[in-house]
Amino acid sequence: MGTKKTDKHVISASVIIPARRDRVYSIIANYHDGHPRILPKQFSNLMVDEGGVGAGTVIRFQMSFFGKKQSFRGVVTEPEPGRVLVETYEDGSVTSFIVDPGTAPADSRVTIKTELPVKSGVLGRIAGKVAGLLLRPIYTAELQNLARVATGPFGG
């Protein structure tokens, strides 16, 4: 008998925001002020345990699914500072925030992407589909919040 293989399910959402990349990225990377302002209602109790801006930040938060709260703890890295910020959680999931040039010079294309470890097989495929159905609308709301904050008077 072999061990069960674990696959990665990838869920992502993207949007073009009419704001400069440095402004957008600074909101995402600031866990004391910026990031809390873009979180949708499913997130609660965001706490900064270490750091607070960019790489080296350690965070804790809760997410509500179907009325149940799940706790997460993660470490922030910046594989490409100013472009890619990554939150790696204790459960093995990884969420990336990617800020690329948009269609116009002052636009940003922002992608939120999560890779979830999910067992292979039928149950794994079902879990991956359910995760996508749950997370994609949350990411869409987060990107809308980010656009509002980044284009507002107190965005950066």
C-alpha cells in the first residue's frame, strides 16, 4: 500500500485597479493599517505577532465558513519585493498577492492566488471544487475592497 498523494488546488482571482503599483502593494504589505482595510467580512481578528510590514511579518486571523470559524497562522515573505507577497500558513496552504503592470501606465493588475494541499482522488477533487466556490467570491470582494482603498483619498 502506497501513501496517499497530496495535490495542490489553485484558486485565484484578478482585477485591474486604476492605481500605481507601489501604492497598491504598500496597502497589501502593511498588516497594521492597509491589509485590515481590504479584508472581506469572512475574515476576523487579524493579529500581527511579529513585524507588520512585508517580509518577516507573522499573522493570525480567523475565517468563517458556514458559520464556523477556522484559525490560521502564517508567515509573510516577499520573493519579489514590490511585486509578490506570500503568506504561508501552518496547514500547508499558500496565498500570494501579485501586483503587475495594468493596461495603462498608472494601472495595476492584482491577483490573489491560493494553493491548497488536497488529497488526490474523488474526495480531493470535490474538496478542491468546494474550496474554489468558497474562496473565489471572497477574493473578488477583497480585490474590490483593495480597489476602493487604493483609489480613495487615504489609500496609501
